[in-house]
Amino acid sequence: MAQTNGFMDAAFAEALAAGERGEVPIGAVVVRDGEILGRAGNETRRLNDVTAHAEILAIRRAAEAVGDERLVDADLYVTLEPCTMCAAAISFARIRRLYYAAHDAKGGAVESGVRFYAQPTCHHAPEVYSGIRETEAADLLKGFFQTKRET
Amino acid sequence: MAQTNGFMDAAFAEALAAGERGEVPIGAVVVRDGEILGRAGNETRRLNDVTAHAEILAIRRAAEAVGDERLVDADLYVTLEPCTMCAAAISFARIRRLYYAAHDAKGGAVESGVRFYAQPTCHHAPEVYSGIRETEAADLLKGFFQTKRET
């Protein structure tokens, strides 16, 4: 298992809270200088908004908190490999480092799918660290969808 | 020039209004059954939000208006080829048809860049109609960035 720190714990706490609300259990936090600037779990159902993924909400909240749309020198921790939409938003926000837990071969866009950060239309790529607590994050998602199918 | 209709006019009106506010002049509308459900120009500066592209805002407003995050049978008109983030959001919202004006080789993700709708990680692709009033939309953007460089 890769090294972890308290920020990935905070992302997992957001993922668990999302699951308890009946949302897909994915969580994210944006961190700068050891401080969490924005945190969120998935809220697509509650907000009736397909764009309300944890990463997008955490970025929007962090930008609001600091009064700047660009989050230079900030890092993002998320429990699942970002999708195509979120990978691009992370790039636009100028996130410095991206840490994520589970890989997502079906919908991911960092090491799967369009691999956005390796493309010529990507104008800022974060450093990427993946696989941190991967099994735990994957099990959380599997459990959620299994429960949904059974009910 | 391709056939146009009043909905692309409405997208251009949003683009012009965005330019007048000092935002990048791009506009979008979401339409269903001949009715505009959501309209927006780019608002990244005003909202301090890198995700506040015209398409994202128009989709969010349309979803709020109809009370459903999925905009089945709705069409989206936008003055520029959607970027990677917006192309994915359009897919998630289940937009039926996407009409856009100018192509964007540098940042687009439909016929340029990652060509998201042709990828295995894209689970819903809209029908795409592009090049409608292309020169007009491209000139609007060129004029905006030229004025910015001169001031």
C-alpha cells in the first residue's frame, strides 16, 4: 500500500458521507499549505446536477474560499480516478498534484480512457499519484452498487 | 454556410453579452420541444470558477428548471466546439443533439483533441452538427483576444 496522509482520510470521510446520503460514494478535498480549502462528496442527486462530482464541487468551494479561480500550488485528493470532465477541470484550476485512490477503467481519464494529461489539448498537467488505498476505495464503490442492485 | 435557426442566434446573443462583461465571448442554450430551458454565457471571471463555461451553466440551469439532472431529448447550441470538460458534461446530461459554430483545434474535444464521443469511456454520445456560422463565431473570439492584447 502506498503512503497515506490525513488528506486522503478527509477525502474518504467525504466519500462515506456521500454514500450515506444515497449518492455515489466518492469524496475529494483541495489542500494548500497544509490546509483544506474545499471539501466535497458527490452531490449529483441532491443538486440535480450531472456536474456535481466531488472534484468539481471541491474545486469550486476552494476557489470561492480563496477568491481566485486558479488554485496554484494546491493539491487535490480524491477517492476515484477523475472522469473526463473532472480531469479537465483539475487542469483548468491549475492543481499542482493529484492524488487518487481507485483506478476507473470504465470512466477514468487520467490513466484510463482519454488520458487527458498526456494530450496536446491539455495545457496544464498536475503531477499524478495513484493507487493510494485503492482496494478500500474500490470496495466502498462496489458495496454501494451491490446494495443498490439488491434493493 | 449551414442552415441556422433562432436557437443559435440565442447562443450568439449570450456570447456577445459575455464579451461585454469582459468574459470570453462564448454562449450556449439548452432547448427542448422548441423551448429554451437554460441559457448562459461564459462566467468564469465573475464567478471565480474555472468550471463556469457557457455549456456547463446552461446545462445546470436547464436541469434546475426541469427538476431532472438528465436532459433527455434536449439539444444544446454553443458558439464554440466544447472543451474536454464540457464535452463530458454534455454526455452525462444525455443531450440528444449538439450544434456548435466554430471549431477549436487548441482546446476542443469533439472533432479535435480527445474526440470524446468516439471513445470507449463515453457512454452517451449526442448527434453532432458543427460549422454553423463558424466564421462569425471565430471572428467574435479573435476580436475579443485582439482587444485584450491591445489594452
